Amino acid sequence: MEKHMAVCPYCGTGCKLNLLVEGGKVVGAEPLNGVTNEGELCLKGYFGYDFINDTKLLTPRLRNPMLRRSRDAAFEAVSWDEAIQYAAKRLGEIKAKYGPDSIMTTGSSRGTGNETNYVMQKFTRAVLGTNNVDNCARVCHGPSVAGLQVTLGNGAMSNSIPEIEHTKCVLVFGYNVADSHPVIAKRIIKAKERGAKIIVCDPRKIETARLADLWLPLNNGSNMALVNAFANVLINEGLYNKEYVANYTEGFDEYKKIVDKYTPEYAEAITGLPADDIREAMRIYAAAPSATILWGMGVTQWGQGVDVVKGLSGLALLTGNLGRPNVGVGPVRGQNNVQGSCDMGVLPTEFPGYQKVTDPEIRAKFAKAWGVDSLPGEIGYRLTDVPHLAETGKLKAMYVMGEDPAQTEPDLTQVRKGFEAMEFVIVQDIFMTKTAMFADLILPATSWGEHEGVFSAADRSFQRFTKAVDAKGDVKHDWEIISLLATAMGYPMHYNNTKEIWDELRGLCPIFYGATYEKMEGLGAVPWPCRDLDSAGSKYLYEGNVFQRPGGKGLLFATEWRPPQDQLTEEFPLILCTVREVGHYSCRSMTGNCAALQTLADEPGYVTINPKDAKALGIRDQELVWVSSRRGKVITRASVTDRTNKGAVYMTYQWWIGACNELTIHAVDPIAKTPEYKYAAVRVEPIADQVWAENYVQQEYAKLKGGLSNAVTRAAKKAPAFA
Amino acid sequence: MNRFVTANPSKCIGCRTCEIACALAHSEGAGVEGLAPESFKPRIRMVKTADVSTAVMCHHCEDAPCVNACPNNAIVYRQHSVQVEQERCLGCKNCVLACPFGVMDVVTVPAVRQFAGLTLSLGVKAQAHKCDLCIERGDAGPACVSVCPTSALTLMDREAMDETLRRRRERAALEAAEVAA
Ligand code: SF4
Ligand code: SF4
């Protein structure tokens, strides 16, 4: 049996593991003693590898480039040569006719790796000539980046994952660590065993709430009011670190003025929390000699996400919990490489290494390195703008790599209309996905396990992963495909391996320069910033309390609470909040094709509901129900549980039948453009004829699955030469 | 003393990694691809209520109700554990009813026999289904214990039990001293 070192492709914890290979097939996974996981894996790490082997449980792997010359035609398998020439011609025509800004690309926060993301943004900027490149950070931690860049100067976790277990207080805000990052959950449990106090702010009784010293079940949609009240208590009870505030922060007076109104009593009416609990939380937080704030989607997926992020960083600034070990602010990245795709500049605002596209000097540096006369200086479009831009005719072509927006974006009806309105859509993936069904051209790539590269874990650690098996079928590495396309469009691009790409980008990004492949050999992890060849990187940021802002001080920033945008009415009386579940990942194209993970949870998924709400509606546990909003209607299964708060229901976002994004609203944060996935007004209705409902689910599921797999098999049959 | 696996509810995060590891350890080498919802029967189960998440499984009792209830002596004490001799199991379910923890079940599996290179079907065979401490894995120990990402599971043998008791007594002594002071 061979063993090949890899980094788990499922979450930002970045667990190191060995893939076990027998006869060219991955047959198992075993944990390695990586920096972030120390010999642990969760179920996805242990049992989430068999999708590579094309199990076809959910969708088939792609084996050939597939093209359809008109939208009503079926896909046909074509040669790489034809596929690339076709793509180059269409993109070239669209660029000539409508200008470079009529085209948009995406990076991928998943298994492709950093090098591919670098190549994709280079292609977008240097070849297409636009900054229209983005990634799914937009729909998750975009607000964390936008908020922290303003207040502290760096959008990433300020601390490292191993430090979490050495802090004396963990304030968990809108972050279901047990389901999102099981191996980080262990760090929190260990911190508690070492005497740390745990405070959890979440409307649901999540696992960490169960273990917490203090659980604050705030009303859905009241985050800003609670954070302001926290600041109010810290200031008015004199709990804040006056010296720290005086020396290392600015904006205190303005900040104080705004939070003054948010007394715990005032916040009580908005948050539904007893004023004394709000006080108690801040007394615990301020008293701890070291304290860490961790947050997730419960903070960011709101119309007011950026403001709340800024507010949370304010709590750390007020108490001096930054710039030293075992403290800090942690927006814990969800997808395995969402930190990486931001690091690599698949953002409409930044080149790799967080260098602004609006800075002429930076542009000149990249233009010179890439051998082009100039690079675009205007900020590009965001992923969440796409449906609207397409429908209004501004966006004509889209090149989607390794993402499935037709499953993961809010208000899917809008998303589908957007794709239909575009003239040319390329989808580059390893699986036939719902998004690929809208494509004109499908480009098959190698999967995690079939290629190598570098991922960035949630705590900024660069780690290498290697190839375990050869890919089957006529597929290529993502970065090879992009290079071929660039070359066909008149910009010769060629790399022999990922190291060449890495060394090029290292040279262009001062904060990554010291992170060489050699340092990441084996179990090596290098957290950026790592500026020098002899540096081991930075476990925590802001050493010496120097913030990465003009003047070097941290900014205290508060703003008024705004209520969520969707309206509860008699017709739609419940709040729908979309969440994650531990056994599935992202759009589920990977985990849904893993036998073990699929065994634990399959369609149509669940809507969790409080027993009181369920009783009032006449809904029993495990029955199928309808859930509808102003935007759509789906069928799913009720899970009646006390862990769900009254008045709200929760659905996970990876199901095809119980697709909660048919229901969610396209209301976005004004700055980060992240959608308000956490608050849509819905109605839940029982279904009298359960037998009919069960059949309906099975039929619909079979239809969807069949549609996707037929597209692939039919294409292969039409052009057997390439099959 | 019989060995057994215990779960610590203050560490369990309800992830069910243990359930998959258990099913796989008893899959006769079929690997993950053999898993499917219909046949998924782990011997350890994660239970989630309003306030608790934890795993439950066989206690390998010293005076085991299931052993006592079996009319055919199919359940025996072996290697410091309670084990089922499957060939003797009748599927009468006495043991299922006798177990106070709800961790004994009777399942049916396809009964087959190999004859001259052919697989002959002999209908179904009943099996009393419960944790066997993965004795087939030998020194590797129970699969669930080895995978639990939060180390919520421990294999209790005499030594581990003695250590737990020693710590409890120490804590009791300290608490008593505090009360006296
Ligand atoms: S999903 Fe996350 S926690 Fe689980 S093994 Fe993979 S990296 Fe580790
Ligand atoms: S693997 Fe561990 S944490 Fe997960 S359900 Fe089992 S006992 Fe609980």
C-alpha cells in the first residue's frame, strides 16, 4: 500500500492526512500529526475520499471536454484542442464586442489549490483585461475581510488554530464550530479543560452552547445590538484597558457616543437577552488574562455583516486582546481554501498578497512581471452581482471554476435567469454540477488527490498537499487548462509544475516571499506574513500592537443596529436561517459522492423546528413538509428539536430537493455584498399525504440525478472518439 | 474486569465519526463503498437530546442481563468482554429486551455458503448485534475510540478504571477538606 501526504479538502482547519492507495485507487485515509490537527480528523477527513473514484452516487466525474453549440442542443464530447480554440474564439469575440468588463471569472476556494487561483486571476487581469474575478468568500467571510481590513488592517484570523486551546476565554459568536470545524472544536474543549471560560452567542443550542459557561441565545438578527451592548458594558463598567486604548487605538470618543445608547437594558428589547447576562458575559471576557473571539457565518451572512465584524474587533481592542499569543480575533474560514483564494487575489479589489488594484505602483509591478503594457485599475464585479449584471446585459460571459453557484447562491431563480441571459458560460469542474447544466462549454479538471499544490488553512498557514493517484479520462490540471486558454488567446503561458507558479507569485508578494516549498515539505506549515527566507512565518498578527493601518493604530468603530431586511408577516411568519451540517460540504458534489457521508444524510435534507412551532402547525418529527418564501417553495423533512429556537427554522444548504436557496433573499451587505442567508421569512406547512410526498421526493431526486448523468453519458456516446 | 468503551458527554460534539468507523470495522473488509443507508447498522450510536450529545454502546456488564437472558448460551464472557457466538444465536430477542441500555439489537444478514466456487444463498441468519470491542482488530483496539476527533471515547480496562477512581477519590478528599475548613 502506498501513502501520499495530503491536506483535507473539506474545511479551513487544514488537517494533514495520508491517502492510502492500492492499485491506483484511493482506499483509505489516516491522520498525520499536522500543525493544526495533531493526529485528529473528523468524519469528512477519514471517510471523504471515495468521490475521487467516481462512485456516481450523486453525480458523475467529468471525463472529457464537452461542448454544445446552442443551448437547446445536448453536450458532445470534444477534443481539448477544439474546446480550447472554441473558448478562445468566443471569449475573444465577446471581449472585442462588449469590452473586457463584460467577462467574469471565478477562482475556487476548494480542492484546486493556491497556484491555480493565482493563474486564474493572472489570466483574468493580464489576458482578459478586467478585475472581474471573485470567489465564494463573497458569500461567507467577505465581511470579515472587509471589516477587519478597516479596523485592524488585515482580514485574516489574527491568531493561529493551536493557540485556541491556550486562551483563558473563548467568546464564540455565530459560529457552530462542532459542525463547521470538528477538529477545532477539540481545541475549545481542551481550552475549557485547562480552565478557560466559554461564552457562546447563538440563537440555537449548538454543541458549544451545551459546553459553555454562559450561553446567550440572542434573537435572530440582533447581532449589532448585542455587540454594541458588549462595548457599552466594557466602557461604562470601566472594564476596558484604558492604557491600551490610549496607546494603540483611535476613534474612541466617536465610538463611545454610539454605543452609549446600547445599555444592556436597551439591548434587552432587541436581543431578547436578560441585561444581566449581557453584563456577565463582558465581565468574564474582560477579566480573562487572555481572550479570543471566534466567529463564523452567524456574523457574516447578514445585511450588516461588515459592521458586526468591526464591532467584534472593537471588543478585542478595548480589552487589549490582540498582538500577543493566545488572544485575538478569529473569523474561522469555512471552506478548505477560502483563505487561499483570497490570498491569491481572486478578488475584484486585490492582486495576490492583498495588494490593491487601485494602486498604480502595484499595477505597474504586476504588469512588468506579467509582460503586459498595463493592467486594469478599476475594481471588478462581485460574485453576488452576477445575476443582476447578466440580466441587465452588462455581463455577457462567465468562466466558473470549481464552484456551483446554481446551488450555493441566494435566490436561485434569479441565479438561473442570470446564467440563461449570458452569451457564453464555461464551467470547469471535476463533477457534473447543477451549474454545469447551464454551461456552453464544460472543461474537466483533475481532482484533489490527483494534483498537488498549496492550501491556506483558516489561520493563514500555507501547507502543501501531494498527488496520490493518476486522473482517469481526458482531464487536465486546472492551471494547465487556463494556461492553454491564455496561450490560445494570444498570451503565451506555460508552467511545468505548481512550484514554478508558486515561486513566481512568492516573488510578487512580499508577505508570502519566505514561504518556500522547501519549508512546507512534509508536515511543514508556514503562516503568512513570512517575508524572509529565514523566517518561519507569523503565528499571530500585530506583534507589538502595530496595526496594519495608516498610523499603525487599531480603529474603534460602532454603528447603529439595523433590523434584517425580509419581513415576517402572517403569511410568512417564521425566520429561515441557513446553516451547515457536519457530514456534508459546500454544494455536496464531493461529499454526496462519498458512500459513508451519503449514508449518514441524504435528500431531501431537514428543516429543524422547535416542538412548539411544530405542534402549532400540526407537524410531526420526520414528516415531509413544504417550506415556502416569497421567492420559492421546496419540500423537505421536519426534524423537531428543542435545540432550535422558537420562531426560527434552519436548513442546510447542500440539498437539491430541499434546496433552501430557492427561498433565501438576495439582500446583501452594502460593503461586502454578502447575502443575508441567515434571515428569510418563510412558511412551513404539513403535507397530509405522506406516501405521495415520499414518492415525489424520490422521483424528483431521480430526475435531477438522471439529468446530470445523462448529459455526461450522452455526450460521450455522441463523440466516442474522445470518450 | 470486563473492558468497555465510555463516552464523555462534555466532549462529544455529535459528529457520528464513531458510527461510521464502527460500521466499517465490521464490514468484512468491504470498505467505505460497501456502506449504504439501508444496511448501516453501527453498534455505537450517537444520541442527541435537547441538552446532551453522547455516544452509547455496550457496557460489557460483569453480570450481564443479556448473557443471563439467552436461552441458547450464545452470549459468553471472553477476552474480558461480552461476546456473541453468532452461530448459536436464534434471533429470539430475549437479550434485546433484557439490556437496560438499549444497545443490543437483533439483525438479520443474508446467510450464504461457498460451495465449489459458487455462493449459495441460505435465506437469512439472525445475529445478536452489539459492540464486540473490535477484538478482531487486536492491538489496534476499538475503531470508534481511535477516530473520535475530540477524544470523547475511552477504552476502560482495569488500569484506566483504577486511574479514574484514584482521581475521583482525590477530588472527594479535597472537597471534604474544603467543607471542613
Ligand atoms: S473537514 Fe476539517 S476538521 Fe474535518 S478532517 Fe477535514 S480539515 Fe479536519
Ligand atoms: S466520534 Fe466522538 S464526538 Fe463524534 S459522535 Fe462519536 S463520541 Fe461523539
